[in-house]
Amino acid sequence: MFSFCFFWLQCWSFSSSTASYGLNNVALKVSGEFGIFTFTIFISFSVFLTISLVVEMHSGFQRNGSDLSPGKSVSGSFRKSSSVISASTVPGASGLSKIVPISRRVLKGLKDYGRKLVDLELFTQYLEEWVMENLNGDSKYGKRSFSSPFTTDELRKLDMALEGVPFQQLIRMPTSSDVCDDVIEDKYIAAEDFLHAVIIGLWRTFWHKSGPLPLCVSCPSHLGSKFCSVERAISRGRLREMRGLALVSKTGSDLKFKWDQVVEFALFKPEVMLDNALKVSARTICETLFYGFHVLVSRSLSKISSVNSDSVFLLVLDSKCGAVMKFSGDLGKLDLLNSTNPYLSVAEWIKKYAEIYVSPVEPIWNRLGNANWGDVGTLQVLLATFYSIAQWNGPPRKSVASLISDHSLRLQLRRTECCIIETENALVPYRGSPEHQSGEIVELDQNDLFSKKRASRLKLKHSDILVLEDPQQGHKSFQIHESLVGGNNYLYRAVSLDHPSELLTLFVGAHTSRLEPSLEDMSLWYQVQRQTKVLNILRNQGILSKYLPEIVASGRILHSGPCKKEIPGGRCDHPWCGTPILVTSPVGESLSSVVADEGSFSADDAIRLSRDCLFALRSAALANVQHGDICPENIIRIFEKQGIHNQVMYVPISWGRAVLEDRDSPAINLQFSSSHALQHGKLCPSSDAESIVYLLYFISGGTMRQQDSIESALQWREKRWAKRLIQQHLGQVSNILKAFADYVDSLCGTPYPVDYDIWLKRLNNAVESSTDKRKMIEEGAITLRLEDAAESSGASGP
């Protein structure tokens, strides 16, 4: 568009110059009238080009945005084949870039149609015959019968990706065929619980492991009505009026949902099959299209939704089976002139321009009422919901392919447990367990595991098996799960072959005899050998805490082939002999990643973080140990199981730069190190606590720009403390955090120790009060739901 404007200006300039030339050039005898005529010709030509280019751009934009559906179905359809599950193939998954603007006249007409199209029976009369023709494979419009929206390959890949994902359903679908109100209530509650399990499992698996869910399940009573939960509908005696269940998108804190927030609509019917032929009945398809059309219209008219409104997934469920429909079409092609009969116009639009895909009816619940999470019926619902979430919330952060690779890891673990490894020729047994070893250790050739560019670098790959010699526990085997290489540290997530269900952190160091004079090698030495020494000191003095990392194994790597070392702890001529390894637990997500993904912490989370970190520092202080390197990368967040809830906990890791005596030098971090550490290269008793204050300032949204020198870092600290900017910021989060910052400010640079006990008592009381308050709210909500259910069933007293 910019290039075209430039071209138009040049034409105008050329026309003007031509006119001027004709007016002023006496030698050529050109009059002023000829110049004006030339100017008029060029202006007309420019306007013509403008109109042509705009029309071509608009038609091309519509063509580019129209073919955006998932892969070809098993029974054939009107699309190109695609066997890869990808959110980019979902209509609207990439947001506003695919939305074609709709004129005001069209929006007004759609609003009028949405208001008039309310008679389901009349809508069905116009479409039922055409739907039956398509179900039988005979349509006078030339299209084939409704095909499935998904390929078998798509469902198979999703099944493999979700192999290790626990989808839990607490309420079972009733198996009774009675139609009494109590059974219908139970069926609706079970269907709602099933859809809740679907969105929770998919969101936690592919998008975010924690944090609030952007979706929920709610029920409309009629078109244009507000939504409510099944329990609320039961308590009000309106369950018979419910038309289905909808997955709706939350917008802020407003829980009054509308139709333009519907992400996916599920029609819950007593019977969905047609004569037990694994097909949805024609009337059920018409009813589903009726609600699907209103969803598309509501999205087009919405002021809050930015999702592409041309496609929606619809579920058809009963107490045994279910099917999936995909309904899409360009509402701009709807005939809005025939406003006297909107039912006829919508029916003709569906027949000519809409695309409808209907999956076969497949079982979802077994005879006991449990959801069959690995069956085709449930996989169809999961995949439709996966595409719907991607359409509204963007592509997932974790792909299906990455979860399929986890399937390969589980397969490799099973082979390892059976003492089988895979070579180029075949599967062969090996003796990997200490109790089965006799003589030389038989293991994979590890020469391929190491980089040949630098002799002191050990680099491991996914699924590599590592055997280390622990002086206290003997030989232990570990398999690499994921590389976490970053900065100057070489660390991995691994699993022990003895306990493959628990993830561990594996540090790979550099041998002391092969250290090069570089900061990277010294960092590796600190992370493994120095950290091993510190954690052993804490363990030997009986200091055990869930807020401190624990050594699982430590020792030296065992290489393939014979080892010619003369003494235990020595090394032979093999380049990797004696490389130190440290394995610790627990495993969690670093604080820097949490802040980058989820944003600033709430007051409760910030208080819990300070409480947990001070617990760890107080425990280490009992052995005269200071951490010396408190920063977001060295604090991890883990989830501890407590009853039915997961309790968040924070653990300081990376104790390799801990200070044991005065001659030890801490790590220098321009953003989080204490002022005393920056100025003197040593820690004072309150240095770790001062770093905790900077950490709280960071996670609560405080501005911390990168520093380029120790001088600028000290100036930043002096200014913040002098003007009490840190205390003022933390005071907006919590009064107790502000008080803690004031206390640390009074100790900075002094020889006085931190009174951990008094602050742990205060912080612990604040954490417990917030936990008790949350439990009271949850218990109160449960009590209210139980009371509503009792009143609706007549169990309450007069």
C-alpha cells in the first residue's frame, strides 16, 4: 500500500510538472489548457489503479484466509490432506490476522437475523431433508455426505501424546435408562465434570502447568440468555430448559458469560445415534447447526472477541456415546436482503456455502460410567477441544510432537528396566544393574556422547544412559531426559533407572586435572565438586530440610572399556575417566522462567517465597553456611502434594558458591548481590537476606534494568535505599514485606546476624492465615453447593 501511494504521488507530480511545462515553455507553443488536460488524465488513471488494487487485495485476502481447516478426513472431504496436528491449521488460531472486516450493513443484518431466528422446529423443517440426503450420500447440490473432521492419524498422534497425562473424572455417568429428574441431574453433572476434566487436562498439558484457567463450563437456558452452572440450574428447577453445555472463555473477573464467549458448544441429548448406525440423527444435526449458527453470529457481532468467527466445533453427547461436528462458513455470503424469511436465507446459505463435518458416533463412557480416555470417542472430543482452545488462546506452548517424544522415552525406560539396549543391528541384552554385574561394566560406547571439539566438555543427549561410581552407594545408572544447558553450567534432567518415575537434576563437572584457565571450567568445578562438599556438610551435621536440595548420588563417571586407574578416585588415560557427576533433588521450574511466563507474583506467593527461602537460609546458617548466590535462576518452584491439593514451595539450589569461611568468595551478580559483596567481595551476615529483598522487588514487578559495572550497581542500590523506593514498592504488595525490607536496611553492612526466627514466625503466620482463608472460602463454596442440591431435591426441612 505504501509503494502504491508513492506511485500515485509520482503520477501527480508528473502531471503537475507537465501542466507547468505546457504553461511556461513558449518554445514548444504548448498552452495552459493542454497542461490541465494532462493533469486530469493522470488523476483519472490513478483513481482507476487505486480501485483495481483494493479489489484485488480484498479478494486475495479472502482467498488466503478461507482454507484453514484441519487435515483430510478418513472418508474423504473437500480439503487437502494434512496428517500433522498443528494449532496453525485451526481457523483463527493466529488471531486477528485472518479476520475479514464486515461492513456495518452486514453486521446490522446479522444482528437482525440472530434476533429473528429463534424457532428450532421451523429451522429444522428447512434443513432436515437436505441433511438426510447428505447422511445417505446423495445431495442435489453436488457435495458428498458429511465426512469426519479428523483423520485417524491425527487421533493416533494425540493418543500417543496423551499417554502419560492423567485425565481424572470424579463424577461417573449414570448408567440408568430412566428419565426421572434425579437421573437427568446426575447425567448433566457428570457431563459437566467430564468437560471440566477435558479442558483442565489439555490446558495443563499443552499451555500452562499452573495458574488460572482461561476457560470454564457453563450452561445456557435459551438463545440470548445468560449462562449458569448445572448446580444453579438444578437449584432453580430449570434443568429441563438447558440446551447443552458450553466451553466459555473468561474475560477478566466478569463471570456473566454471553454467547460471544462460547469457545465450543456441546449439545447433551438423551439419544444421538440414528437407528444404531453410528450416525447422528438428522434432527440432532439440525439442532446442532442451529446453535452453531448463533455462535458464529455472536462472534461476528462481539466487541470483546478477537477470534476468527468463521468456524466452530460442536459436540453431540449422550450418556453413552458422542460425536463431533465442525461447522464453518463465510457469513458475508449470507443473503440479507430476504429479511422477511430469515430461515430460508440461512438454510440456503448452509446448503451452498457452509462446510459441515460430522464424525461417527463413538462410545465415551464405559458400563461403569467412567470416561474411556484412550478410546476414539473421547479422543475426538479432546482433539476438537484442543483445536478450539488454540483458536481462542493461540498455539500451545508444548507441541504434540514433544509429548510423542516422551512416549519414546517411556519405551526406552521399559527396555532399560528389562536390561535391553538397541544397537544398529538388533536389540541386545546388557548388564546394567550392580547386582548383575560381574567384572567389566557393559555399557554403551560413550565416546559418541562427548564433544570432540573441546577435550574437557562432556555433552549428553536425550535418552543417553550414564553410569557413575558413588563411593557410598556403588554403581548407579541414570538416563538423560532433558538438557538444561544455560550460562556457564552443564546440567540436565534425568531419571534413575532404579526409580524411573522421579525426575532428578544432574550436574556434569570438569575434572580437576583437566581444568583450563577459564571462568567456564571453574564454574563447572564449583557447581559439582564444591556444591557436593557443601551439601555433604549440611547432611553430615544432620541439617535436613524440604527447603534444601538433597544429594541423590555423587561420584565419577564410568567410561566404556577397561579402566587402568591405579588407585580409587584416580584416573586412567581415558579422556573422560573421573569426570565428576552430582545428582540432586527436587526438580522444579526456575523463578526467572515463572516470572517470564506468568508475570508478577501475588502478595500470598511473594510472602510464601520469602518464608521458604528464609527457612533454607536459617537451616544452612546452623552449619555456618551462607548461600552467596541468591538470584531468580537459583530458586526453583515445586509443587508438593498435600491431600487433594498441590502446595507451592520454593527451594534455593546451586550451593556451589556458598561461603564456609572468610577466605571464600561469593558469586557476583550485579542485580541481586548485596552491596557488601559488590564492594568488598565478601559477605556480611545479612547479605543473603538483602538478596532476598532484591528478589522480592523483582518478582513483584519492580524495575531492575541491567547494570554494566559494579559502580553503577552500587549507585542503583544507594539511590533505592536512600529514597526508600524498595520499601514503598513492597508496601504496595504487603505490609509485612515492607517491614522485612526496613529490617534488612538497618542491618546492611553491619556485623549483626539476621534474626531468622522472629521473621519466620511472622511470615509463617501470614502464610497460614492466607491458607486458612482460602480453605474457608473453598469449604464455604462446597457447603453452599450441597445446600442448593439439598433444597432442589426436597431434602431440606420446612
